[in-house]
Amino acid sequence: MANGCTISASATSNSITVSAAATYTGSTWNGYGVSCSISVDGVGSWSGTITLPKGGSPRYFSHTFYISEAGSARTFTCRASWDSSWSSAGGSTSNSCRVTVPARQYIAHGNPTIKASKTTANYGESVTISWAKSATQGNANFDRFELWQGNTRLYSGSAISKSVKPSDVTGAKGGTATYTVKEIHEWYGSYPSTQSSVSITVRSGVVSAYDSTGKKHTGLVTAYDSSGKSHYVLITAYDANGSPHSVV
């Protein structure tokens, strides 16, 4: 006279469903209602009552446990039992199995947007860089923005603009200064990021002069200190209203 208990389990990224079947194989039937239980190690337990059918047919019982999603797969041990103390077998009948909960699927966010208040600036002129989150946010939590110029991080946080001086990058000779904003999210201890860039052209401090024939000549004004070290000089002209203008 043996009693039986089978068990199986299935899982999604945030749930575990455990199914079990109790079977009474004794020859005497008295229509007993018996207590049964299901548990998942480290998650929780459930208990209920079932009535075993006559003739050895299984009686099924199940329960679903909801768990937090995670960035990696996890394996749990599931257990099921039913009380057979009333039968000739006595005690309880149980079984166990293991189930793997799949990792939560990662959906990446898109590139942030970035723009400059102007894309051409004079030497010494400030420009405002502004940015915004991507229109595609994925399913990881936003963590922060970072603004970079080359290998130098200029800002980290949740603000959406910063004033910069592109000529600090190019010097008086002029050229191009490129700024990159990174949008960084948090995904279970990792920090995936996307980025976008904007470039600003810096006018140099080159002075243009015309000779008696009308021919144009250009040159960068250089001053030398007492030690003989050269320094580039930006020439500024002032109009009748006293407003400064770069001379290029």
C-alpha cells in the first residue's frame, strides 16, 4: 500500500508555478480530505486541503509564487507534500524538483540628443551645450548624464545643460572642439550607456591686413614674455557704442 506524490515546476522571469499530484493507492477508501503543501526554498510556502479520489487516480494541486526579476538566471528548489498519516503508509509523502528562472530581458535605451547654442564661436566666447534623454528609454533605470570633451569629463549628474568655452580646447589658433554627452542607465549593477556628440568651430585670432596693392595678408599675432616664451594674442576692437568685437 504505497502513496505517491509527483511534482513539476515552470518559471517566467518573475514567477514560479509548482504543480503536484497526490495519489492514494490503498485498497480501502474512506473519502479522506488531506492537507497538502507547496514551497520554494528562499521564496515562500503555500498550504491547502484536497480530497483524494477513489481508485488511485491522482489529485492535482498547484500554486504560483511571484518573485522579483533579476538580470541573471537563478535556480530554485521546489517541494510538495501531502499528509498520509491516516493511511496504512503513515507519515507524509513528498517530492522535490528544481527550476531555473530566466533572466529579465534587457532592452537598451537609444542615443541622447545634444545641441549647442551656436556651432561657430570666437576665441574666448562661451557656448551653452544642452542635451536630453533618448526617446527610446528601454527597461533599465536612468542613472545620470555625463558630458565629456575628449578624455576629460566636464559634468556628471541629472542637469541638462552646461556652459563651455570651446577655445579652451583649441587655443588661439582656432579649430574644432567636440563635446559628447553620455546617457547612462543602471541594470543590476552594470551601467550601459549611449552617447551623442556635437562639434563647435572656433575662429582663430588671425588678423587680416591688405597692402597697397589690395593683396590680403593674414597672420596670428604673437607676443613674447620676458623669458622669451610666445603667447597668442586675441585682438579686440570696440565700436562707437563701446561693444567689443573680435578681430579676424
